Amino acid sequence: MNALDDFIKKESSAGIVLIFVTIVALLLKNTGLSEVYDAFLNTPVEIRFGALHIDKPLLLWINDGLMAVFFLLIGLEVKREIIEGHLSTPAQVVLPGFAAVGGMVVPAAVYLYFVGTDSPGTQGWAIPTATDIAFALGVLSLLGKRVPVSLKIFLMALAIIDDLGAIVIIALFYTAELSTLSIAVAAAALTTLVIMNRMGVDRKAAYILVGVVLWVSVLKSGVHATLAGVALAFTIPLSQKPGKLVESKRSMLKSMEHDLHYWVAFFILPLFAFVNAGVDFRNISAEQILTPVPMGIAAGLFIGKQLGVFGFSLVAIKLGLAKMPQDSSMRQLYGVSILTGIGFTMSLFVNSLAFSDPTQFMFADKLAILVGSFASGIIGYLVLRSVAIENESVHK
């Protein structure tokens, strides 16, 4: 369990950092420093290499560029877990798989109940389907050993499947008009990566170089650039020789995963949260908060997530398709289900894809993400803490 404990410690610490940068962003956006904050987001950054020209504000470089590195890490984690980790056998996949499906379907249905299917806000249906694993594990870690390790594994596996679902959603529903030339270049780069994998190429620099070509071509293609990170991840070899797993120190995938984890947890995600969580409360009225889109987001995260995750988990257990996490109770499973409503960074990211104009809803959509996420975190913690207190009193 050393690897698991190490992972949880990193994610928990990252959750604390995310809270801090979010508070800083909110303070800057709601004080006289608001113009400085906005100027930082809109800092022009331009790269030109021959005919290749990329000119974007800093905000989009972070959302399209650095977040591709985040999705690269997700892809590496998903591949490792599927091959040799917590998702490597059907029995391990069933419960978190059912829970993840419920955690996507029900929040989307709740959102559409408020928004409808023929309004400008319909495209935001995927916003409340996401889970921020750093925040969720951060809250869970506050209870220490009073929460069974099996529940932490359940939450991790659920979040990984949830991330995989987010990747599919982005690919299918948040793609602009496609460029045939760029798609062709991306396909050639991806084919090259697959051939390198099959030939046993074990140089990180080679994969990164072709990966950069893949990212640029995907960026120019109309498909969201973060998907290049996922595609690159699935071509990184887990072992030096196909079919033979080796020690982690010799595994390129595990080495890259280890190297990226700190950068993602303590730089990329905090920077993403800092530039996207700045909500100007001064321009948000009660009427705007109570409009369909903000209500759908907040209700989807706080109500839809817990109902979907817990409900689908309960069905899987009652039908005998899956077993309860070891040494846990239904109330503890329910408490963890509430924590999955902490969408935060992932919900903010999907929000940026769904609504390209950040002022479309006068920031009420982002406020709804913060409200739904923090409500899920607080209530989930209180439920789990009450169970822990009861268990301690029984054993005295």
C-alpha cells in the first residue's frame, strides 16, 4: 500500500494548494487588483516557426497547452491501472464502473431538467459530470485511518473511469470544425508513436518530440488539444519488452508518471484553478444565480452526483454484480458518493469548453461550480465524520 499512500498524500496536499490559489484568485478578482488579474489572463503569447503560427492569450495557453500535460498524466494513470492496477480485472472494475456511469448520467439529467434541451445552455450538460480527484481525496484524507482503505481505492478507481468518460465526452461533443490537413498530420504522428512503441523505442525525448507535433496538429485540427496528451500516453510503453512487466524504475510509463505528478499537482492544476476560478461576485445578482444554467450546475454536482454514484453502486451490489468495499458501511459509501460532487477543476475545464465566452452567464456558471463543489465537500466530510464518531463510540 506504499504506492497508494504516497498517491493519496500527493493528491491531498494538492487539494490544499488548490483551495489556496482559488481564494487568491477570488480576492484579486473582487478587489482593486481586478484589472491586474485580467491583464495577466490576457497576456499575449505568440510562437512562430516558419508557416506555423500560434497566437493565444495566456489563459488559452494554460487551458489548451498545460492541460494537455494534465491529460497526459491521466492517460498514463489509466493505462497503468488497466494493465496492472485497480482496473486490471473485471471484479475490480464493476463497482467503480457502475458508480462512474451513474455519476455521469444522473448529473447530466439533473442539469437538463433545469436547463432544457433547446436552450443556449444545453451544451453545458457535461459540466456537473466531472470529479476533481485531488479535492475529493484531500477531504477524505482529513479523516485519516477512520475511513477504510477500500473506500479510498473505490474513489480513486471511480475518478479514473470518470476521467476516461470526460475524455470521450470532450472528443465527441466539444469538437469544432475539422481541418483535414491537420487531422492527417496528427494521424501520421500518432502512427509514428505506435510504431515506436512496437519497436521498443525507450527514449522519452523521442516520444515527447513526436508528441509535440501531435499536440500542435490536434490544436490546429479542431479537436481539443488536450486529447493529444491522452493519445500520447497510450503509446508510452509500460515495459521495455512487450508482454513483460518490469520494475518501475525501468518502466518509461511509470517514470514519466512519477516525474509529471508533482508538476501537475503543484503547478499545472493550481495555475489552471488560479486563471479560471476568478469569479467577480460584484456583478452577480440573486436573479442570475437562480437562472437555469447555474442552478443546473450546482444541483447536478451536489444532488445528481451523489444520487448517481450511490444509486448505481447500490443496484450493482443488490444484484450481486459487485461487493461492498471491504470493512465499509452503506453510510460510508454514501459519504464518498457525496464527495464525488466536488467537480472544481475538471468542471471548470469542461465549462470553458462548453461556454467559450466567460461572461456569457456573468460568471454565475463558475460560481455554481464552486458552490456545488464546496457543498459536496463539506456535507460529504460531515457524513463520513459522523459515521467515524459512531464507530469509535461503539468500540470504546
